[in-house]
Amino acid sequence: MNSPQSRFDVIVVGGGHAGTEAAAAAARMGARTALVTQRIETIGIMSCNPAIGGLGKGHLVREIDALDGIMGRAADAAGIQFRLLNRRKGPAVRGPRTQADRKLYRQAVQRLLKAQPNLTLIEGEADRLLLDDGRVAGLVLSDGRSFSSPSVVLTTGTFLNGLIHCGEHTEPAGRVGDRPSLGLAAHLKELALPLGRLKTGTPARLDGRTIHWDRLEWQHGDAEPELFSELSTRVAVPQIACGITTTTPEAHEIIRANLHRAPMYSGQIQGRGPRYCPSIEDKVVRFADKTNHQIFLEPEGLDDPTVYPNGISTSLPVDVQQAFIRAMPGLEDVQIIRPGYAIEYDYVDPRALDPTLELRACRGLFLAGQINGTTGYEEAGAQGLLAGINAARLAGGQDGVVVDRTKAYLGVMIDDLVTQGVTEPYRMFTSRSEYRLSLRSDNADERLGPLGEDLGLLSTERRAHFTAKQNALRHAMTVLGERSLTPNEAAAQGIALNQDGRRRTAFEILSYPTVSWGDLRRVWPELGEVPEKIVARVETDAKYAVYLDRQERDIAAFRRDEDLALPESLSFTSISGLSAELSVKLETVRPRTLGQASRVEGITPAALTLLVAHAKAAQRSKTPARSLHEA
């Protein structure tokens, strides 16, 4: 225990998307960090779909990248088809996505981790925590090795008491081919943590050599790919197209006839699955009037014949899977490489966490990813990043960092989790944010870059890139602010403005829906020197300007509530006038501020009035609230 190799500032358990971001973030901050995983060769593996990003999820990847995380760079290195979703809609709801080569993605993650100073990779299975007076003191592995640390981050994914279901067959596993984490699951149960069960699933993997591709439609990537990382300059590998097929009435009938063999319908599975990523058997039951569902056939790699059929996640028996899949166009003779399955696993009610992702009942223990009730690589990676930051800060004797929901989708997600809890696996959508006009995927570095600099998260290369881009943005805004036209002068240039005699700056003129950067460049040719990426940013800000001004007022109101801190020692059950149900909910969540309390399910204006009185009384008596670094 006393050798240098057994002492760390931060220990991260799990080598998935949450664990890799947590370990990399802690190490970037200078903490001596260990990443413990069952098998080093599986670090960065894509357990389910071979894709990164999407609607809401793409925003999270950009935010991870803004804080110098690794997911965006790995996705760019492995991306074999890039698409910007919702391209025809406004910039706020567009989501970058890439189909990835599984092998290349895993290799990119491992390469970035192995190049990270302060990070040690340890192969082994976590068994239990070392505790000292209720606080984390280290970790013990199943082989008896032990490591001391004041901060541990658990990112167990689906491994915690994991149980695979495929028809009537069940098998303890973290995923196919990997052992579940049983010792750690039992240990967390001993700690009396609020545990529950969730489930997720994955489709069969198909042999692309047995697919009739000539019978399918094709989906191509964007002609001008939009990458994830600010540090990426070009597409790294050849690009591919995906095939499109559909389910059929015959396939649906096969599924209906075998629902009694589906674990979700036979009662074999108890955990709740993700509503927004249902199994094919759920789709057939819930949307009984639909005769087909679109299925995307996504190659898993440039030199891999495996194909991922996106849209038919299932836990039906293997023979039923074979039958309904072969009832689809182009798949009449397809061979299954690996059947689909569902997996149940333990999670911890996220309302037991502070917004730093530290567990209130066990200081020094941080949780990230599916253990908090989320689903998706991107949600896991973003949580892991914040957990790694706060684990490193705790080890260094610093305050925790909280990212509020006005600044990032990361803040939205964590506030939702710790305030509302989950009844099903949580997935990020742009609709979850009240402030999505300013939380765009194109401005993540501007929103979070200063925080990264303040925390010491950014590499020299990242800082230089961030500074150069911000200088270019400021220059462009200065130029637009210094140039102006009257309505008559604009009309002479072919630009129609309101004929009110008011002189408008070039930025104000650009806010008109009918005015483009090209129109301004005809008037002021020097605008042609502004880089294309900066042009796109400035145009978006101009078009959204009136709405962003309105949103800033909403954010100011949010700030007033968030600045009214509730005492850490406040007993909600002792407040006269609160219903028993609401006081229990407040005790479960332990909101830090009036704003967070206002988002607790079932809160009423009368209850908020009572909390305001207690908060102001605490301010007068100077009752301390928990010290946190607000971002």
C-alpha cells in the first residue's frame, strides 16, 4: 500500500466511454490517475452501435472536445460516414454524427490514453472500496491487490450485476464475452446505496457478405463532412455508404407470434428499457398500425464484413431473430454473426449525487455513465469528463465544479439526473434544454473553453487554437460593428431594409433573413478575408440575435434563483407547510439552490415561498452552503 505504484490521486474503474474521459480529464489536470479495467485491449470498445453523435448527443461530443476530451478526436480518426442531422432546420438543433470503424475508434482511444502523462492503465477487476470513516480511501481488486486514493470514479456501464437475455437463455455478463462485476455490485448493496435495475439491448450482427446490397436503397454521407473536434483538419479514412431496408408485415407477424418467448413480455426481465430506443418487439406492439420500420444497415468497419442493423434491437430467441430478419428486403439469405440480446444491470438513483457527481453518502466516490441511469456513449463520456475533473479537484483539496444548465448540455443532463432522477435510461435531446438557441454545437468551445483554461484542462495546442479562434471571432465582430449603412445606402447596394432612416451596423443588417454574408462582402470586400468557419458562426449569431437577447433575460432570471443558496443543513421534513410527499422528495434530492428546488417534480409556488424564507433566514444568520466552483 505504501509503494508509489499503489498510491494515486484518482482511480477510475471502467474503460468505457465514461471511464476513458474521466481518467484522461483527471490526468490532464495533473492528478496521478489509474484506470482499472478487466481487459486493457477492450478500452474504448463500442459495445452497441458503431456511431458517435446525433441530435443532442452531437452537442455533448462538441462540449467534451471543448474541454479537451478524447471522444471527438477519436470519432474523427475513425469516422467512415459523416452526416449533419437536421441540416434543413435551425443551427440550434443540428446534430453532427459519424458512423465509425469500431477497430479504428478503439485504437484511437487507446492511443490517446497511452500518450497521456500522469495516467497508469491497470488490468484487473474492481471488487470493493477501501473506506475510512465513511470516506473513500482506495480500491481493492478481486485478486487482492489494493490501491490507495482519496477519489474513486465508478463507470461500470452494464457490468454491475449484468445479466444477458436472449430468448429463454440468460447469462451473467457485462456484455457478450466479458464477466459481470458481481463483487463490486454486492459491495455497493452493502453500502445501502439506492440501487435499481435498468435494461438496454442490441441487435444481431449480420454478415455483410450475405446481404443482397443490390436490392437496397443507399444512404451517403455529406459531401462536405463536418468533423467533431476543433483540432481535426480533414477526414482521416475512406468514406462509405449505408444500406436501407425495412421490416415487413411478414416480419411483424413472426415477432407477434413469438412475443411469449420475448423476455420483456414473459416477465423474465424486470428492468425498464429506453423509451427512445425501443426493441423491435416493442415497436411492433406499440405501433401496431405500422406495417414497416426503416432499418439502416451500417458497416462496422472498412475491413470488417460485420453489419449493424440499426433499428432492430431484440432479445427474442435466435431462431426467431433469424426468421424475422430474413423476412426483410435484401436480407433473405443473410447469416447472423452474433444474435441480439438484452442486458439488465444495476444503477444508482442519481438523486443521491451532488451536481459534481460525488455521492453524498460516501465522500470521494464519484459515479458516471450508465451507473447513473443514462444510456449512450455521449452521455457517458460527458459525465465521465465532469466526474474526472471533480475527482482530481477533490484530491487536490479544491472545490467541486458545477456546470449549470444555461452553459452546456452537460449541465442540462446532470441537473436533470440529480434533480429528477430516472425511471428509464436517460437520453439527451435538444428539447431538454430551455436555452438551446445559445447551446449550439457550433459554439461549444466558446461556451466551455474559458472553463477549460481556468481548470488547467487544455493542452498547449488546444489553448493556442482556442485563443486564435476567439481572436478571429472578435475581429470579425469588430469589423461588422464599425461598418454601417442607412436604408437608402443599403437600397443602392441591392439590400432591402426597413425605411425608417436609422443607420444599422453590418451585424444588424446581417440579422435580416434575406441578407447573406455575400451581400455584405459586395459592399465591403475586406470581409472576404474572414475565414469560412468564422463566417458561419457570425451569421448564426446575427440571425438569432433578437432571440438570444430575449433568452439572456431568461438566463438572468434563472441566475437569480440559482444564486439563492439553500443551507446544507436544512431539514426539509421539518419545514411546516410542506406536504409529506414533497418533503421526502426534497430530502432525496437535497437541492443546493432555490432554482434546483424549483425543478423537483411536484414542487408548488407555496412550497417555493417557504424555501425562500428559509434561504433568506440562513443568509441573515450566515449558515454555510456547500462550497462549489460555479461554471
